[in-house]
Amino acid sequence: MNPLEIIVRGHARQRYPAERASVGLSATLEGGEREDVYRRAVALAEPLGEDLRRCQDAGAVTRWSSDQLRVYSYRPYSETKTRRLRYRVAIKFDAEFTDFEQLSAFLDRWAVSDGVEVGYTRWDVTEDNRRQYEAQLRRDAVGDATAKAQAYADAAGRGKVVAVQLSDPDMLDTGHRAGPRVMAMAALADSAGAPELDLQPDDIELSVSVDARFLAE
């Protein structure tokens, strides 16, 4: 009897506490005089950058940058008359916090400042831990694939399965297509009823899939 070929996809999924938060914000102002708007935006951005520098010195921020400046003009719409140009200046900041209490305090200080816009807060695990987590998830995904293949072999009255090929999803010629190989998701839990901002991030969910080909006698 020829060996039975079994092709399956194994999955593994786990949740891990958030370990870092990337924050994007900007000093954004507008007005009718280009130079005035620019100077006011620079004056607003200066203490914001100094605050991030203090957070970094205290160990709450691992890195931060302010490397994008946008200056543009637009003319407000009017059906009856031509309006004067308006000017808008945005100086963008990106920072990575590992101290979430300090992150909450930082945002609490700046979210109420006129001209400061908070664009996003993204949660994740650290790069070093991500590699470790994904390595374990790959082992678990192979274990899941092996268990599936063995169940098929048992149902067909065959013996123990032996893996002959492993790959990332869609690299075996199976005709099956799937989503991303590794996914990470996190949600921001709401903070309500407190006088100060207290961000409580959801866990980070990582998932790994593997395609596998087995033979069973």
C-alpha cells in the first residue's frame, strides 16, 4: 500500500500583556498670516519636545522623534465671495513609551492644550519578546498540524504520520489561500469616571499558521 499523503494547516494563538505603546501627536495651528502661524507652531512644539526628552531621561520613553513639518495653505469655501488664504502648520512627533502610567500622565498634560492633536496610540510587545513568542507559537502550530494529520491518518486506518515538508502559509502547492501569517491585535480599553487619564491596554494577540505535508503508512 502506498503511503498516504496528508496536507494540513496548523494554527497557534496566544495573548500577551502589552509592553510598549507608540504615540503620534502634532503641534498644529492655523491662521491668516503664514509666518505668524509657523512661529506659533514652533513655540508650541518646543515644550512638547522638552517634555518627551524628560520622559526619555526618566526611562519612560525608549525613543522619540520630531522629523516631519507640514506647511500648507487653503482658501475657505464660499459661494458668494473669494475668501483670504488660511495657513496651517503641523509639526509631528512620534514616541514609544514603556511606562504606561507616565504615558497617561503625558497625554493628560497635552491633550487639553490648544493646537495639540493626538493622532494615534498603538500597543505592542517588545521586538525581543515578539521573536521569542513567535518561536514558541511556531512550535505550537507544528504540534497542531501534527495532531490534525494524525487524526486523519487514524480515521483512514493508517499508522503514525511523519512530517516531510513544512512551510509558511501558501508556500505549499495546496491551492488554498489564507490571511496574514503572523497577526497582532490590541484594543484600547475605555477609561471612564476618573479625573485623570488612565490607559489600560488590552492584551496583544499573536497568531501563527504553518502548512505541513505528512506521510502515513
